[in-house]
Amino acid sequence: MKTRKSNILGEQVMVEGLMAFGKLENGQRTLDFQCCEDVVAEAFQGDFHVQGMRDGNVYMTERPKRHKKQPIFRDDNCSLSHGRNGKYYFVFTMDEDLIDRLPQQLVQQAGNIARKVLKEIIFDKEVMG
């Protein structure tokens, strides 16, 4: 059998094969494709938008990679980061079994982050002006 070598980037490659799709007991769908040709391609893994049609056709498009920026400031249960969209994000997480400590910890840690931001703003003003 002939082996087709192809660098998939920049070109579409058509291969013949068998596709099996179904649903697990938990409701999640599965889809497996078994190529029936000898093809050498680069292995990959990614997050995809998948659309299965009634006639059995399946269309997949890889989602863009999410680029996470490092937080500007951190505390025990929270962080402050600045997104590529120009927005600041304050994220606080705590286990639900610690609900009795949540209000006090949220106020304390948000205050810590706010003080750090204030120091940064004052420092920038002194350096610039």
C-alpha cells in the first residue's frame, strides 16, 4: 500500500476511513475515526467546535488557543490580572465548606489587593511626575 506523506498545515488532505459515533451512559457523545489509508501526518491535540449533521457528516474547527496572562497580584484565594481586552479581572475562589469564612476572607484579601494596586499607582505617579 502506498503511504502519502503530507504536512497538513496549509493544505487539505482527504482520506478514506470509518467513523463510529455514539453516546455514553452519562450522555457524553463519542466520535472515533479510523483511517483506512497509510498516511503520515503530524499528531495533534486541541479543543474543537464539532457539528454533527443528521446525514452523518461531521465538521470540526479548532478553537483558538487561550493565552493566559500572569496575575499582577496574588493573595491566598484571589488574584488580579489585566486582560488583553483592557479589563481588570479580580478572581476569588474558596471551597464551599468554608462558607462561614468567605465574607471575612473576601473583604480581607480584596483589601490586600486594593492596597497593592494603590501603592503601584502612587509609585507610578512619583516616577512619572
